[in-house]
Amino acid sequence: MSSPPAGVAPAAPQAFSEDLRRRVAAYAAPYGGELRGGAAYLLKSALLLLAFLVAGALVLSGRFSGWATLGLAGLWGVASALVAFNVPHDALHGAASTRPGVNRALSWAFDLIGMHATTWWIKHNLAHHGYANQEGLDPDLDAGPLLRLAPGQRRYWFHRYQLLYAPLVYASLSLFMVFALDLRVLGPKAFAARYGVDVGWRQRLACALSKALYLGYALALPLWLLPFEPWRIVAGFVGVHAVIGLASAAVLLPAHLVEGTAFPTPEEARADPWRTQLAVTWDFAPESRLANFFLGGFNTNAFHHLFPRVCHLHYRPLTRILRETAAEHGVPYHALSLPAAVAAHARFLVAMGRPPEPA
């Protein structure tokens, strides 16, 4: 776990959390105490969904050359990633609206881009948020044997080179989420049960129907409508998901897996959950309006992990409040520029790939 700056005595955990809650409540007062999405968030969501639909319609129109269609497909992938960052993520946290029905409807945007809302809710909301960077409990640390992402994981000889091949793994991330993640989370091996969720046949049927609809419009329709060889269309489908995967990795991984991050035990996390969340979460470009707009607040994950039901449109000013409050209480807060965050993630991969030092 990280320690406070030299010369600053750590405050009692309750004092920090109470002071931060009070200041967040004061910020929320002009908004009627409510920091959900509102009209601005709904407008932003509508524009992003419209961009996604327009890009998809242009691809399926068949009116463009092969290279132009490939470029449009890449834009479709970028639009898909922006939708994922900004729309269903807030909705599944209940941060999009005070109306549960609106949150539920917007969460289906995950299904629109090939993922499944229930799967994400279990994996992200329950497992990742509940056990961030805790080995054996946070599924975001489990990349299988290909990558070593925590000090307690077994090291293989090829991990020495994981910085070199990690981009290929990251490029496959979106395809994994579309074709494999649901089987892992909703399948019979009781992943969901570890986090208190009983998955029944209705949830599995809803997931299967969601996948069928997605593959129908994203793969079957292009194969039917477009005047290109099938292998080119399949390659384009894979390429779009590579764009989504790389974009997702660039945004999600530097938030937790960087040089200097902590890997708390469950006992440490329970003893001081607020300090723990800040020890395992790193912001990047927290003052950037563009980063907040396009990344849906994933660049200010520290505040999000403490107040997940607040809409990301409020994260920039609230992150300033968090930073100031943390400094006053001697609680470490971490922020980097985006290039520095990517570099810190690269150094993390190198460190995790090294052989352990002899005792």
C-alpha cells in the first residue's frame, strides 16, 4: 500500500471519508443534491449513439470502395468504443438517471456493440469495483497465462517479453468480450456466484439473443449486402474489434496497472476502503475537457471508484475536490498525463515480467 508524503501524518480513515462526503454534498447542493446524468448526459448519449448508427449505416450501404468501407468500419469501431465509455457504463452504475428504467434502457447499449449488460455488471460493478486490484478476486487482473499482471501470479519465461506482445493481446480484448467473457461470467462454473449472483436460464437466454442480434447486423448483414469477398468482410470485422480492443486497453489499463500501484489484501481493503481505492487507482489527464468528454470519465477513475453513482460529467470539478481533500488528510492521490500513464503501464509490464529477485 502507498504511504502519505513525508512529513504528513495519515489521518483517521473516517475523517477523510467524512470530509470528502461533506464537500461533495456541498458541490451537489446547487443541483438539488442530485448528481445523476440529466439532460446534458442524455443529449451526449443520443449524439454518440447517432454517430454509431450513422457509421454503421454507411458501412452497410455498399456505396463505397473497399478502402473507404474499411475506413468507415474503423470509424464504426471508434464510435463503438466511445459509446461503451460514455453511455452504458454510467447507466449500469445508476448514474445516468434517477429513473431506473432509463438506466436499464441505456445499459443495453453494451448489447448494441456486442457485449452484454448483465455480464459487464457482474464483472465490473460487483467484481472489479468490489475488489479492485485484489489478487484472485478482481477479474481484471486475470489475463490467463499470457500476461502476468500481479506479483502473486505465476511467472513463465515468456513474460520477460510481455511488453512486446501485449498489444496483440489487447487488440483481442474486444473479441474476447464478445465471444468468451459471457461464457466465463454467466456459464456453469459459478463465476457469478462468487459475487452473490445466481444466474438463471433467463439471463443466459437474454445473452444468447443479444449475441445473435449483434452478429446478425455486424457480420451476417455485411456478408449478405456488401460486394466484397467474405474473407475481406471477416477481416474487417476483426479489424474493427482490434480498434475497440486497443482503445479500451489504452483507457482502462493505465487506471490501475501502472508502476507503483498497490495490490491490497482483502483485510487491508476492509480496514481502510477509501485509502485503498486511491492506492490502486491512477488518474490521467484529469483536467482535460476532451479526455472527460470522449472517455466518459475513465481518466478520473479515482473519484469514480469512491462515488460510482455520480455521472461522469461532474468528475472534473469533483476530482479537484478529491485531490485537495486527500492532500489535507495525507492520503496519496495519483495523477499522470496520458503519455506518462501509458509509459507507467509499460514499465509495470516490464517489472511483472522480470524474474523475482533472490531473497
